[in-house]
Amino acid sequence: MNGNSKSERYLVLSDMHFGTEEVSLNDPGVVDELCRYISVNKPWKAIIFSGDLLDLNLATLTTALEGSNSTGKRLLGFREFIKHVLDRLGDSVSVENWIYIPGNHDYWVWNTLSTQVACLSVLSSGSCMGTIPPPLMQYKWQGNTAFISGVFPSSVRDSVIVEYPDHVITYNGGNIIITHGHYFDWSQTEFEDICKSLKDCKDQKDAVRRIFIQTAQYQAVANAVSFTSRTRRFIDLLFGPGNFKDKIIKFFKNLFNNASAVFNSSMRNKTIDTKQLMFIEYYLKYFRNYEAEPPTYFIFGHTHKQGSASTKDIPAVEKIYKGKDIRVFNVGSFLADEKYLASFLTVEITSGEEPKISLLNISKDYKVMQT
């Protein structure tokens, strides 16, 4: 690296699932090591939460934000986590922006904000419904307009940004797209393959709108279970990361062909494969309208499985961007597996150089290591 070059660093954290018992963030050792890493490597251009930050399907908003001791196991809340980070940093300007991209488990945050824009603000102004054509599919809020900023200390709130469905980092050689990744998951779009849906449709704009609505409908049903502890326990049994889920899946697999899709994401805990890469290309072209020049790098989460790949692995006949290979990275999650307690990534951009994307993990002995 040139000693005179200026670098910008981004930290990407995905699938933290605050509010659930299973996440490793309930272990003080994991939080201490993550906070140490953030402090040692400051300053940060942004800390980016790329979806499923709050688990509002398997927990309540109160538990996800404020934590809980009611289950006999202390659950860390997001508010306390932010306090730990800022206490360790010692200087709030060490992070220029805090960027939150809602995913599927915290879709409620996007739904609430978008309803305010497309419905409540329209009505309160005296305008007619439809003034902002529904559904609102992308938007950005900053500071006090994003209610979640109230979880942060007042000195930080103006630097909090909520945007959906993704965040773009621009550098001198192209773009880096960061999103959650639930739009690639056919279990959330009424089991429709979005590649096939978009390829075979007569009206691609209408097909994109339908897929967006299908995903929103899935989240509306999923969010409904969070109203009572009884339904949360039942859904956690089926959809949560516990071992009993696997028994349920196996049972239904024996009864019905592909019935496990009802209980388990088709992408969960799977490495990046050709199908996921194809979904990403379709997402970029039809959802984000990158017709001619797609991003050079693409980062997502959702599957809980950290890894990297390239769209060059897509068969030529299926490839959308014929002359462009996109480097793809999965952030990982804060659900411990047989190897790591947590996984995340960093992006470092130095003028005149290609971005450096590093896959990192917190090991079983509480050390941040290169994956």
C-alpha cells in the first residue's frame, strides 16, 4: 500500500438476530472481542448492519432492543450492544455512519418506515392515496426520520441511516452492493424461482412488483407470530436454529416431497452455489436496474454461511452479464457453528487500488481471525 494513500474501512455485520437465545452475542466474550476489534481498527467510514439485526419474528421488539433476563438466560439487547461499542471506541466520530439495511426477520422496520412515507404522511398532508405509487420498493432515511436512531445516543443519531433494499459503496473502479439476500430465497416468494419468473414473464416490471409483494406477504405472516410467547415458541421450534427443527424437517421429508421447504429456508447454511449466483444477477438487473454495468462486488447475508464466489461460475448460457464477473461474498452470522462463534467481514478501499474484502471470524477462544 502506498504510504500516502488514504484508506476507507467498512465493517459489515449480518444476521445478529438480537432477541434470540441462540446468538453468540449473548456471550460477553464475543461482544468484548468484537468491540476490541472495532476499537483497534478505527476509524470506520461506516459500520453496516446488513439485515436480520433484530429478530422480530422470534422475539419482540422490546426484547431485541432492550434485552431480557426472563428466560433464565440473559439476552443482550441492541441498545446495550451499541453502548458497549461506543464505550470501547471512546470517540463517537470514529464511525462516520451507522447504516442499517433491514432483512426478513426485521422487515417490520422497513414496513413501518415505508408505510409512513407512502400512506400516513400522504394522508396527513391531505393528499390522495396513490400519490406515491405503492408498493414503495426502495428508500433511505437518516437521523431522526429513522426512528431506530433513537436507540443510539443523541450525539450519534444524525449519522444513523436506514435504507432498503441495499447500500451502495462507490469507489474509483466501480460499485459494491450490500444487501441482506432474502429476495434470492424462493421459500419467501411462494416457492417461485425468481429466475424463472422473471425470464418467462411478459411484463418484467409487473413480475418484480409481484415478487416484492410476495416477500412482503411472507413477512406479514411471519411477524404475526411475535405477538404471543406461545406462537413464538412454536415458530422457533420450526424455523429457529435449534436441533429439533432438523427432526421436524426429516419427518416431513419422509411424508411429502419437498415439504421441508415449508420449515426451512432453501438457502440456509448452504455455501454460495450456482443458483444463488444466478439469483444475484437477476436481482441486480431487474430489482436494481443495472442494465449495462453491474457492480464489481456484491455482499449479502441471510444464509448464515460465510464464503466467497464469482459469477464466472454461472454457465455461459445462463449468464446475464456476459462480459462481467462479479465477486460475491457472504458475510456470515452471529450464530455459532462447529468452527466459529461468529463471522463477519470488512471492506478496505484505498485510492488507486482494488477494494480488499476480508472474511473474518471470532474463534472458539474469542479471537478475531482471518477465515
